[in-house]
Amino acid sequence: MTGAHRAQRVEQEAPAALRPDIRAATAGDTRELGHALAKLLRPGDLVVLSGDLGAGKTTFAQGIGQGLGVRGDITSPTFVIARVHPSLGEGPALVHVDAYRLGSLSEVDDLDLDAGLAEAVTVVEWGEGLVEGLAPDRLEVGIDRPHGGEDPDGSLPDGDEPRTVCFTGYGPRWQGVALPTGGGR
């Protein structure tokens, strides 16, 4: 596939799978939800994570990495942009990308993410509007955290504000897939 073709955004009429919003009460619940999703992922899957700064995108990616059984700590790849985590077993590798610093489709194209897309699970933070053209099928995961006060007494540890997670699948790959309804190994 040429760069020009990769750079084109794939438009679909409607999502193939939509899961009602899921409440993740803690960062651990967010990680567990990622772990549950990992059991459904296979080589070639593209997962696009969106949400505000601090919403839990990397925490969710950590759960995916644990569920896939990959090597290395899953940390935000903001400064390195992309990190490959090889499988410790028979499963696919995890390519973890942070597109926050990328400003255009051509910068995404320069990463050559599609070169190994078929062999790995690719998870892209901040990829909305940039990476949809990498694959005809994708799963978008929106993570929303409250702003200002769902923890009025301050009893929750930092990062443990409740989150709302929404899954939207695009393309035939996600037709009829029973997406997670909550954490749990």
C-alpha cells in the first residue's frame, strides 16, 4: 500500500459494534477492562484510544499488554512515539503508539505502522482523526473521566476517579463481536 493510500481516512457509514458506556470505578478497573478486551484481540487489530489527558488511555493499554502477555512495561510512548512489545508466548506482539505529537497524516505515514500491522495488535493513543486509514477495521475506545468532583470527599487515590469507557467497532471484523462489559480475568 502506498503512502497516499495509507494517508486517506477510511470513512464508514456506521459502526459495526457499539457497546453501551461502561463505568470503570478505578484505574484498576480500567486496566481490567483492557485485559478483558485483549482476550478478543488478534493479529491485525487496530485499537484507537481517545480521551483527555489523564483519562486512562495508557492504563487501558497496560491491561491490553497484560492480557496479550507481552514483554516490557507498558508506559506512555509520548516521547518515543511508538514502542513494540514482543509476545512472551504464542500471541501477537503489541505495537503501542502515542500520536499526541503527530500533527499530520504524513507523519503517521512516516512511522510505517502498517508494515507490521498484520502480525501485531496495534494500539494508538491520541490517534482519532489520524490513523483510521491504516486498516479497514478498527475498534475505537473512548475513555472519559469526570472533571471536578465525582470524588467529593477526596477518598479515592490519585487516578482512581471513575471513568466511562465506550467501545465502537468499525468494519466487518467487529460485526457480532461481544465486547467486554466490565473487567475480569
